[in-house]
Amino acid sequence: MKILVIGSGGREHALTWKITRSPRVTSVWCAPGNAGTADEQTLTGDRPVENIPIGAEDIDTLLSFAQERRPDLTVVGPDNPLTLGITDRFQRHGLRIWGPDQKAARFESSKIFSHQFMIRHGIPCAQGAFFSDPKEAKAYARHLRGQCVVKADGLALGKGVSVCESIPEADEAITALLEKKVFGEAGERLLVQERLSGREVSLHALCDGTRYRLFPPSQDHKRAYEGNRGPNTGGMGTYSPTPFFSPDQMAQVQQEILDPWLTGCQKEGIAFRGMLYPGLMLTAEGPKVLEFNARLGDPETQVYLRRFRGDLIDILEASVDGKLDSVQPEWDDNAAVCVVIAADGYPGTYAKGKPVAGLAEAEAIPGVKIFHAGTRREDSGIVNSGGRILGVTAMGPTLTDALNTAYSAAERIRIEGSFYRSDIGTDALT
Ligand code: AMP
Ligand code: GLY
């Protein structure tokens, strides 16, 4: 099989790596990929993965490429191409593609749609209301005493959410979106929600239009600095499984969240084929949905694909073809960890072009696999091209073992000014 992977982050390197492990796969293209994807080889015939310089949002050029090269399956990583309708376009041209269509992707592309859907179908979530008038939004934030979360309706590069602790903070977030229009159209409407507290868990449900298969739970660390301080990022590190999330809670989540979600989709004519990734908060009143994403998480994918046993292509095809009843994903009992190494200044402005050293030394440690995110190969070697540079993953019989291995590998990586959180997973150990 010939596979086209779309995207350039750590998630896409992990997808590409796992896809090359399939005995069914003969060649892989990655558009646009990164320095890590280009270093992978297929099992069958040792064909290197080829990076194709087409951006993930350039749907016209991706479609032309696919029409010419005819991949047997296209695997979409990021949210933007899904929101732009890449699945609909490819399918109209008879190309097989994994990822929800534009209508199903609304669970991620419109937070207001998602919120209203949850209310319609009785799915537990934060109380909230949506606004396009700043005065009304600010009045509602006052009603919540400033203890609220302000969310741009549309996609805003993961930066459209402000978690507020006071009325002035909420006012500032509302002004930024509705008056200063910092996210343009994506922030023309916004959702103000009550601020929930509790532990966060990432769930992933692979869907085939009529059923879902739940992946094990994982946990991300969204804030930039230790102790969950600093600005929100795309994710600084993950681990799976999550010892504090019991099988009983998992059953509760299926019954209260995923089953009503699926029934709701059926009632509303939404055939969701792809990954539903609900972000949950385990509150004192039970699990509640913070948001729905319509793709795999990054860096959740990096730990999932270390633990996933079996052929990724089999389960992705079952999701595309409506045949999830024929597959049962199996998971390694070992724990997996991913520690993200980020550029100085991330998630704000940061320098690009810094040399990345120590990769071979770090990867020589048993149990370690390094997924590249913002990297590029130059004549001089590998340099950073993005804020999240690498995801250092490790496996171990316990979470502590996996963490020790991941951190000893991370210490060997040398990138001027870079940083990582040294407390990934420690919450789960206490
Ligand atoms: P989202 O993109 O909606 O997941 O929001 C990003 C992050 O903001 C989440 O991972 C949470 O840490 C936080 N967040 C979102 N909604 C809420 C909420 N209602 N209460 C508390 N924190 C939230
Ligand atoms: N792990 C956060 C995200 O993928 O949105």
C-alpha cells in the first residue's frame, strides 16, 4: 500500500513511524513532514519516507498530488485541513482518506456548535453561553464572578482559550476577541463558560460512523511550566495509562458522554469517521467535557502509538470503511511517556534555526524513541523550525521507569535555550 500522511508535527512523525511498521505498506509520503519523518523507512523493502513540500492546508495542491500518485490511503493529522473539508474533496475524487468530513469536524471547528450539541443531548459539560456582543459577554462573565473561561468559537492555533480568575482578566480576553479581533473571524463569536476544576484526562474514541472503540486514557500537560503554571501551549508532555482513572470511571464516561454523543450524531445525521478526542475534567460532580477535538491529540498520539500493538493501517481502514466491529485494538501494558522539548520563548515568539544535537546518543537508550515536531534538515544538520521541537518518548514497566528513561534521554539533547517540563506524570505518582 501507498500512504500519504498530512501534517508536520510530532503526531505526524509518530503516525508515519507506526505506518512504516506495517508489513502492508510499501511507500509513504509525508506532506510536508519534518526532519524525523524523512528519516523513517518502510519495513518492506526499506524504502525511505519521502517528504513532499506541500503545506497541510494547501488542499488544492494536496489533491493534485494525490490524483497523480494515487495513495491507497491518506491519513490526516491536524485539524485545519479537516475543517477546510479535505476529506470531502478527496472523497469526491474517489480517494480514500482517514479523518472526519467537514460537517463532522464541526465538533472541533466550532466550540459553540459543540456546546449546543452537548446541551441538546444531555452530555455533562461546563455551563456557558455564547456572545457576539462584548457588553453582554462581559455581563455574563461578571455573573460568573470572573471565574470563567473565554473561548473563541473557531480554530485559533490552540490559543483561543483564556482561563480567567478575575473580572478584569475576563474583560481583557473578551475585548481581545470581540473588539480587537485578534483571531479575526474565528473570534467573532465566543463562548463564556464556568471554570471547572479537577484533573484533566484526554480520551480518544476511534469512530466509523456508527460505532466507536475507546483508546486507553492519557494525560497531557497544557501549561508551559512546572506546577501547571504559565501560558497554555499545544501540550508539553503526556503519559498513558493514567492510574487515577479507574475502569468504573471509564464505564461512566462511556455511558454519560460517548454513548449519548453517538446517539446524538445519529439523530443529527452526522457520520463521524475518524478520531473523536474529548478533553475531560474529572470534577467533584463527575467527568465533564471541556472540548471535543476531531483528530488525534499531539502529544497524546506519541504515547498511544508507542503502546499500540498491531497494524495501524488495519484500524484506520476499519474506521474509514465502517468496519470497526472487525478490529479490537490491543495495548502494551507498559507505560509510555512523552516529554516535549520546546524552544526558548515558546508558546510566544522563539528563534528558529538552532542546531539540534545529541539525538543519536539519546536514542541509543533502550526504550527511547524520539519523535520530531518543529525540525528541518539543513546541510549543517538538523535545526529547529517550530516551538515544540522534539517529543522524547520512552516505555517502561511502570510510569516511574518510563519517566526516568525519558528524562535521561532528554538530558542528552542539546538545543540552545530549549526547555522541557521536569514534572510530566508526577501528578499521577502522588
Ligand atoms: P480547550 O481548547 O477548550 O481544551 O481549552 C484548553 C485548555 O483550557 C483545557 O485543556 C483546559 O486546561 C482549559 N479549559 C478549557 N475549558 C475549561 C473550563 N470550562 N474550565 C477550566 N478549564 C478549562
Ligand atoms: N494535546 C492537545 C491537543 O492535541 O490539542
